[in-house]
Amino acid sequence: MLSVGLTGFFTSLSLILAIGAQNTMLLRQGLSKQHIFWACIFCSISDAILIIFGIFGFDFAVNKIPKLPFILTLGGIIFLILYGTKRLWAAYLGAYSVEINGEPKSLFSVLTSLAAVTWLNPHVYLDTMVLLGAISVQYDKLSEKIIFAFFAASASFIFFFSLGYGAKLLAPYFKSIKVWTFLDIAIAFIMYAIAFGLFRSLQ
């Protein structure tokens, strides 16, 4: 049973370690040192819900909608290109007064933004539902699936809280517009690279 749990943990961790829109937004939130706990708990719970649905409902969803993986992949490509372009536009404008001066953002606005990059991002569904769901198919027993899901969700909690509070430690280095501009440009090209990888998977 431990091997099942470790498989779930490290598979989930390897998927969320790849920088995506959700991770970059949480990183930015950690750097701003505002509402970090609520941002981390929101991302963790959201991922746990998606992981559980992927493991216990993936087969059913694909049987009902055979083209679901293709639809999610295509949607993920579009989303990542749009998000990357948004970050490039932010870098071009250079308007980082909120991030640098610590101007307060409401908890509602933070959670709304995180909800958008989490629940409206098809790439998240690809990782949590399609990939984890496909891997969990090898486990026939309900007890194995539960352990796999528990450890996979635990990886999300550990990663997101580490990212959110770890970013807080880097905040002193992000007091420059140039640093924020570089971060957004880097994020944009990472988003484009992920989108290109998804596009190649459709070939």
C-alpha cells in the first residue's frame, strides 16, 4: 500500500512542479506577501477536488465524452497562449506599483484571480484529471485508489504552501521593476513552451 501512496505522491508532485499559470500566480501572491495562507489553501483544496474527480470519475467522463482529452488539450493551448500574452503585456507596461509597494489587494480579488487560472484553465484538468486519472486505472481495489488519491492530494498541499511561503522569503529581491519585468517575460515564454508541447502532443 505504501508503494501505491508514494506513486500517487510523486506523480502528483512531478506534475505540479512544472510551472503553470496557477503556480506563477501563487508565486506572485507570495512575493506580494498578501493573503498567502488563503491563496495556498484555495489552490490546495481545488487541486484535491480535481485529483479525486480524476481518479474516481475519469473513466466515466471519457466514456461519455471520448474527445474530452483532445478538447482539454486544445483548450489548454489557447489558455496558456492568452495567459503568456497577458504577462508579456504586463511586462511591457511595467506597472508594478502594487507588487513593489505592497499596495493591498482584497482577498476577494485574489481568490477570484486564482479561481480563474485554476478552474478555467484546461491545462489543470489535463494534469489532475487526465494524467493522474489514467495512471490510477492500474489500481483495481477501492482502498488502493483512496490511498493513491490521498497521497496525490497531500503532494499538492505540501507544494503550494512551500511555494507560497517560500516566495515570501524572496520578496526583498523583488523591489525593482526590472526584476518583475524579467519574471513576467520568463513566465510568458514558459507558458508558450508548455502550449507548444501540448500542440505537439496533438500531432
